Amino acid sequence: MSKPLIAVTRRLPPACEQRLANHYEARPGRDEGSFSREQLLAHGAGADGLIVTPAEVCDAGLINALPRSIKLISTVSVGYEHIDLDAARQRGLRVTNTPDVLTDATADIALLLLLGASRRATEGDRILREGRWPGLRPTFLLGNQITGKRLGILGMGRIGAAFARRAQACGMQVLYHNRKPAADSAGATYCGSLEYLLAQSDVLSLHAPLTPETKNILNAARLALLPQGAIVINTARGGLVDDDALIAALKSGQVGSAGLDVFAGEPQLHPGYLTLPNVMLLPHLGSATLETRTAMGMLAIDNVDAVIGGREPPHPVA
Ligand code: 8YV
């Protein structure tokens, strides 16, 4: 009997590709460029399941055009804003994601950005590479101490809570805003009003999913509520931020520095960020450890196994 065909858009860590090859006819992915709709459809031709990443837009047009043989879209991500869930439901397609296993890696990257942005790490690195270090001086490249400062978390989910614990270990006081108090808030103080949270946040870190309600939630009016010189961290989704507004705030000093791992329109980013010294930029590395990406790939395959085997997947989103 022939094995089910699973089409993967991108390369996965070796252990995941091996597992797929052992159990399925696996159509491997490629890491060059992006997939046009036609290329994605061609890649999925005849497949029983599709494994994708947030780099592949699965909108209603694509979903409706997918071959009828496809039973699920399994995304190697916790976020699923790139998949039109209503269109999938209407087609009877299951959609699954990979939560939990990337929590620590992503919270680590938020901490890296917090420390990097507050201690001017990228500026220091550049000064050394360009041979511009004048030597030790008591007033050289002074950053902001985070001890005793207030961290505001917008979106207290699993990653927000893991980051809150890290920040508390650094002596920070943590507040958060969600629509409702979180089940696990890591002992952080709940703020029912986003505006109040912003006014209290020496550091603001974004951990909310991208939805129509959260798109551009950090706009000019809200940035103006932050204390002068506040630090902004984003490891969630670029679309949460109005880039023009954040760049203007970084130029005026309203925002002292920023640490950004995610961007609207990835892999492009607003060119205004590239010339600012007070931004630490990373190319969406939140979950990028071998351990975490392997665990994400394995979870994506667990989801495939369940749906192909006629069982309920461990992490359904539709
Ligand atoms: C990606 C992410 O999943 O999980 C998410 O939502 O944003 C990322 O960690 C990762 O880049 C691989 O697809």
C-alpha cells in the first residue's frame, strides 16, 4: 500500500525530515525564496497533508484552490495568522500549530533584546568593528539599568509569562495587560487598561497574537503614553507595530531604544530601522534553536500523524 504524501514547504531539522521519510512519502521543502500561490499549489499537488511555516500565506484563495486530497495544514509555529481558518473550516480542512515547545526559546530572545537594547549592545559591537573605541571612559556608551524598572507585557500568554519570570530574575517589576486576567501571570500585576499599562512601562514587550484587533496596536497615540525614553521589545509579530510611528518615536527620543525580532512584511523590514543606532534587530530568531525547531517539527508531525490516522490532533486550531 502506498504511503500518504506529505508536502513540506521548508527544510526541517534532520530528525524531523528523517521521521517524515520513515513514515510517509515526503515531498521535501526548499529554503530559497518565497512560494507564489501557483508554486504552493504545485508543491501540494496530490498530497494528503501540508506542513507550512508563517512564511507561506494560506489565504482563502489558496485554501479553496488546494487539491481535495489535502486533509490538513500543519504549521510549524504557534502563530497561525497566515492561515485563513474560516476558509479551512469551510473546506473541511484541519489546521494545527505547535505551541508550548517554543516558549523558553522565544522568552530567551526577548531577554536578549531587552538586555541588548538597554545596554546598547549593537552600538558597542559596531564601534569595535569600525575601530572607533576610544578606550575605557566613565561616560562612554552608557545604557539603562533594568534592575528595579517596570516591564509592561502586552499579551500575557505562555511566552509572556516565561519572559516575565526572566525579567523578575533580573530585578524587574512586571505588569501586564490582557483582555482578561491570565491564568498564569507569573505573579505580574494585571492592568485592565492598556493605556494605564503603557504609562507605567519603562520597558514594553509585545507578546500578543496578530489579529484584526491587535494590528498596529502600538501606534503613535499609544507610543506617546510610554514614559519618555522607554524601551520597546517585539518578539511576537511585526504587524502589531505601526513602523512609521515607532521610527519617529525612536528618532525623537520618546522611545529610547527598541529590540525587534519580527517585522511586518518579512523578510523585508521598514528601511527606517536600518539607519537607527538605537535599535537591536534580529531576523525572526525567536524559536531558532536546534532543540526548539526540532521539537516544533516533531509536534507538527504528531499533528499530521493524528489527522492522517483519523484521530484528533494534539494541537488543533481549526
Ligand atoms: C516560526 C513563529 O514558527 O511560532 C511562531 O509563531 O513566529 C516562529 O517561531 C518559526 O520561525 C518557524 O516556522
